[in-house]
Amino acid sequence: MKLLITTIIFLFALPVQLLASDWQSATIELEQPAEIIVYRSPDCVCCHKWIDHLEQHQFSVIDELRHDMFSVKQELGLPLHVASCHTAVVNGYLIEGHVPADDIKRLIRDAPTSIKALSVPEMPVGTPGMEMGARKDDFAVIAIDHHDQSSIYNVYTVNPFTMNYQSALADSD
């Protein structure tokens, strides 16, 4: 009977472990933690979850609560076609929305002068801070240049067998 109960608990816990594993591990390590300023609405829960994700991955977060996020985005020069819920600044780059920590670390490490921002527009389910059980949306991280032109920086697709994300750039690091 004890073995049966243990087996049942394991079977129910396994999917939870698989779902929680997408953003826990990092493939890129910074030489030292990076300071990032995050501007967010005080009412937003997903923004705080994204901050937790950053803090688990070598970011020292300065949490700036703002009631008028539209003004913040305008003042920082973020193009509205890539807007999401929160906006951050790290090493002179803008970070918009639920961008995974490894993409931000890649940006910091490579320091491209042609990019001014990374964005995950809107709020795709399954991105860091937007986890909602088994549901996960494929999504892209968009790079924005100094002329507000967009290009693909990274793409995440859900593996139908493991239900975990696969990064288009995972093997390039």
C-alpha cells in the first residue's frame, strides 16, 4: 500500500516538475551579476514573477513601481508595436516584457551596438512569469534597432514530447 501511494504521488508530481523546469536552469553565466531596473505597475503579479526569474539568474533588480507605464515606455523610447506589461533597462538596453534571462545575458555578453531593445510583445503563456500550468505558447524574442526596426533575436517552440521549450539558439552558446 505504501508503494502504491508513493507511486501515485510520484506520477502526479512528475508533470509539475517538468512544467517548472523550463526557466530554472541557465545556459549562460555572467562574470558578475548585472543590475537591472524594472519599471512595472504595482498591480501586476506577472511582472513580480518575472523579477523573481531574473533574481534567480544573476540579476540584481531595482524594482520601480509606476502607475503610468505608457509614459515610462515613451520616455525610454520604446516603440509601441513591441510593448508588453513591464519595461526594464540593463547596460543601456531596453528589455520589454517576459524576455528569458538567458536572452538578456546573451545581449549583455555580446553587447551589439545595433540593438537598443529586446521584447517579447504581448504576454505569451509559458514565458518567464507567465507560467500557467501545462499550457505554453510558442514565442519569439524580438530585437529592435535604433531605427525602431524589428528582427527575430530568438524563437522558443514547445517540444510536443516533453512539453518543454526549445530555444533556436540553445546550441550556439
